[in-house]
Amino acid sequence: MVRTMILAAAATILVAGTAQAQKVGTYSGTAADGTYISFTVDKNGTAGAFRFANGDVNFEAQCTHPSRVASEGWGFFVGQDIVAGANPFHSGNDYYDTAGSMHFVNNNTLAGTITSVTAVFVPGSTPPVNAQFCKSAKQAFTLHWSAAPGRTQYPTATVLEKRRTN
């Protein structure tokens, strides 16, 4: 009897521990340094799973030689199904590398951490002859839900028909 109750309690915890009820829309907000971040949630297909579709990440990356700040912003496709708990993400190319992890606090809030690196030209020569890596420290972010944009229905034009009469 006690074992059955323990198993039932464990099953309840497992079900309650699954991902929060996601909603289609954009979750946007700021990182700890005040830069803008957003992720779009959609459904993959008609009966598909909720997924992180697109990311938009802005960051202030610290450069060391010479010391300066590179302000960058990148948009990218994530295309990753949402799972319970942490959802790690990564996007990168020849110009940037962004990685982090996020989770649903509730169905209106995403929270997580993010780190970004970018390559920029060293100032001083025209054209530039050197590049350097600049890094945004690992920082927390909190994003809040807003509805997906709806399709605007415009008024239809009056249609005139010319009918032939005999």
C-alpha cells in the first residue's frame, strides 16, 4: 500500500514536472545588461509539438585589444522542440556564436542564461588588417509572452459585374 502511494506520488511529480503550457507567440525582454532578446514559439505543423522557432539576440561584447564594446544583434532560426526543464540552444556562424539555456517559469515567462561571442575588425587601418574576438559574459535573461501577430482583415473592394443581356 505504501509502495503504491509512493509510486503514485512519483508519477504525479513527473507529470507536474513536464514543460509548462506553452503558448504560440513571442517571448521578449532583456538580458541583465539591458540588451533586447526574444524567442518565438510556434507549433511544428498542425498537430506538432511546440517549438522555439526564431531567436533575436542583441548583446554588448567586451573587446580587449584595444579595449572597447562591440554592440551586436543577430536573428537566427532555432527550430527546436520544447522539452520539460532546461532547453539548451546554440547558434553560430563566421560572425557570432551564441549559446545558452532557457526554461518556462510559467506559460507567460521564459528565463535563462546566455553567452555571446563575436568577431570584429580591429580599428585603425583602412581597410582593416586584423580581427579580434569580443565576448559578452554569461548573464541571466527574463522574457515575457505577447500574442502572435494576427492577420489583419482588410475591407474587400466592391466588385462590379457586367452582365450580358440579350
